[in-house]
Amino acid sequence: MRKLLTVFLSLAALLLMASVAMAAEVAEAANVISDSSSWAKYIGAAIGMGLAALGCGPGIGIGLKGACEATARNPEIANKIMVTMLLGFAFVESLAIYSLVINMILLFVI
């Protein structure tokens, strides 16, 4: 419960500080972006990247935990486990990179 409260309070502080830090740019952005479809694109890109990171982070953590446990049980095959672990990390991280590419296309091309 305490970790959950800490995460939510940290998220709230981050969101409040971001609005203060970018207050000067809001007036300029209001002149450049006036229609609601442009705002939807930015919100969609932020949500998409957040969900991609939310899925990839725990996936990499669980994979690392399994690799450490396997190495502790059988140290002789540590090299094979490390190669498999790095290959799995590359596949999991590629999902976040694909999401980043799609978000960049949404933001700058469309």
C-alpha cells in the first residue's frame, strides 16, 4: 500500500511540475494548435507510449529475474542463459521502439 501511495504521489508531483515548467509555452501552443483533432493526436501518442513502456518494463524485469534464478541454480550454463536473455530483451524492447516510431509518425507526419 505504501509503494502504491508513493507511486501516485510521485506521478501527481511530476504532472504538477510539468505544467509549471511548460506554462510559458502554452500561449504559443494555443496559437499554433487550435483544433481539437491536433490535441487528440498528442494525447493518443502519450497514452500509446505510456502503455508500451508499462508493458515492456515489467516484462524485462521478470525476464531478468528468471535469468538470475537460472544462473544461480546452474552456473555452468550462464553464458547460454545470458545470450537467451539478451535476445528476449531485444524482442521485448522492440515493442517499445515500434510504439515510439508509430507515435513519431502520428506527431510529425499526420
